[in-house]
Amino acid sequence: MSLLIKGGRVIDPASGVDARLDVLTKDGKIAAMDRRLEAPGTRTVDASGLVVAPGFVDIHVHLREPGIEHAETIESGTRAAAAGGFTAVCCMPNTIPVNDSAQVTGFIVDRAQRTGSVRVHPIGAISKGSGGKRLADIGAMRAAGAVAISDDGLPVMDSGLMRRAMKYAASFGLTVIDHCEDLNLSAGGDIHEGVQSMRLGLGGIPGCSEDVMVARDLILAADTGARVHIAHISTAASIEMVRQAKRLGLPVTAEVTPHHFALTDEHLPGYDSNYKMRPPLRANADIEAAIAGLLDGTIDCIATDHAPHTGHTKMQEFERCPFGVTGLETALALALKVLYHTGRTSLGKLVSLFTDSASRCLGLPHGRIRRGGPADLTLFSTERGWSYDVSRTLSKSRNSPFDGWEFRGGPVATIVGGEIVWTAEAGIRAV
């Protein structure tokens, strides 16, 4: 199958390309990229007025399969990913059973090949059952396809176990991803500890519950030499610690979610559980620190932490409902809204946060457009107006705080291996 994408603004930060070019794909690979390409008989996509970027990569999603298919499946989650412009996602191990073995890792790889719309990279657990007691079989999971290890929402509290995990991960060339939260400090909390938690009478989660674990992980990274990635960083103090660690040359990277740079705890409308996530929405100073961190390179990439929950589990009393929100379909639009249309950053920098910078965090083979490389491309508009209607989501769950938001710009088409796997309703014209 061949595809000729004509007239788009090609932005490939990894190679420094930012020009109006045509892109020709053939047999799932990039065959050529130049001005005024011609390929008679080839299906042609008119990308005039659109940005043509390397396929977006999300290194932090929850696909819920196996075991929690009522909330999401690999099939539905990757459809939502494609609708968000993502051509590759990395899925967290908190499934049932936990992805702590080669068998579960292999199941995810096989299932994704058969039902996935985009490329799927499993993340294996650090400990057996994510119980924080015994290391999982890290080497076997890597051999089966795991690209990193993490216990995600059940952070490893035992520093000795985490140190051993980092040593093992370093020997296998894997990155350790940590959800940094001291569970003793955050126990009983529902939202950020501050004026809002006091006003609503909800338990608070202090910023220091994140900060102390980030500090621990940075110390262990210095001790072991392991690559450490801080998931969904959310506090100004944590961001500053990562900044200093990078200046010292430590192998640390970090991500921030769109909801953590677009919303504060003051946006919480009463007891709406669609605004309940972990880490919680923080204060305005934390948002400004996150944006500054993205712009100066302290924070390496944007990741969604797409965490689907069904309505009957999410729509309980605020204190009882689970943490987490969906985010795949709104990530790019929020980044454009907060970072680009406000003049805070260039389009090239924004694209990098979703592509080559994200891929480098885990050593993934994505994030650039090169001849002979996979034809994974994201086409998006910076101007097309649209609104997000959560009732039309391609995810199986609808727990988003952005229902009804008006956006300017967003994904228009997603191409994986030279195949168009999704287009916007008012999307591209292909002939």
C-alpha cells in the first residue's frame, strides 16, 4: 500500500526539518520526502494547512486488558489513542493479573498485534503482583517485549527493593518508571491539600508526599546509575529537584500530563469525580512550574496517564470513587491551547514533547520521519475549531473533566505503518 501526503508542513524535530513538503509512503515505510513529489496511481492525501509530524508517542496509558475489560480493552484504548493522534502507546502493568511475568507481557503483545489500531509497548511490573515485596522476573518480561518497569499506582515504598530493581533494570537496559508518592503521607487524601480541600471537607494529599519519593529516587539513581523516569510529575519542588539532578548529569527524565498543566485544584467543581486523579490537581504555582519545566527541558515529554473507569465505579461518592481520568483524545488540543496558542512555545517544541523526546525517555524506536523508517505519522491542525463530546469517545469509559470544552486545533488523521487508522469527522480529503 502506498500513500502520498501532499502540501503539509512537515515538522520533524529530531532531524530539524520544518518545511512544506510531500511525504510518500510505500509498504509501510517512508519512501521519500521532498517538494512536489509525484506518484501516479497512488492514493493521495491533501494535507494543505495541516502539520505532518512523526507519529505521537504516549508512554503512560492504562489499557486495562487483561482483566478489566469492562473499563477498557486494547482494542478500544488504541482506537482512542489513534483519535488523539498517537501511533504508539506504552501500557502500565496494573491489569488483572498484574503484568509481572513473561506470560502476561506476551499476551499483551499478541493481543495488540491482533486487535490494536496503534503500536503497543507493555511496561512490566517492578514487583510480583505490584505488592512491593519481591521483584518480578524483569529479564523474562524484557525478553517478552516489556520496554520499562513500574508498579505505577502502587509505588514501591521499600527503598531496598527499589534499589535492587534499579540495579536489575540497569543490567537489562530498562528504565524504571515511578509513581512518586509516599503512601503514608497521602493516606486518606482525595485532592490536593490546601484551601480547596478545607473548603470541601475532603482529605488532602500534600505535595510533600510526592517530593520525598522523588528525592529518594534521585538518590538511588545516583547510587545505581539506573535510568529513572518520574511519572506525572506535579509539584514545583519535585520539578526543581529533577532540574538540579539533570544539571548533575543524573540519568533522570520526567513527564507531565495535560490535566496537570491545564487545571488547578481551584477548577474542581464541587464533588465532581471526573476531577479526581492521582497525583491530584495542584496549585497554580505548580502549574506554572510544570509549564516552565516543559519549556526549559526539565520535563521531557507530555504523557496522558489515560486511566479509564466505568461510570458505575467512577460516579460514586467522591471519597469512594477511584482516581484517574481519560486523556488520549484531548492531549494535543490541550497542549495547543495552553502552550502554543498562548505563545509560550513554538510548534516544533510542542511536537517534540509528543515525539522524539517522549521516545528517548524509554529508548523507543519512534519519534522521527526518515527514509526507510516506519510510516507512522500524525496530521493535525492548529486552527480547526471543535468541541470535545465525551459521549462520542472511542474509549469504553467517559471519565474526563474536559467534556464540552471548546478547542482550536487538534488531530486530523493518524497513520500507522502507512495505513490511515483514524480521521477526524471533518478531516482530510483522500483521493
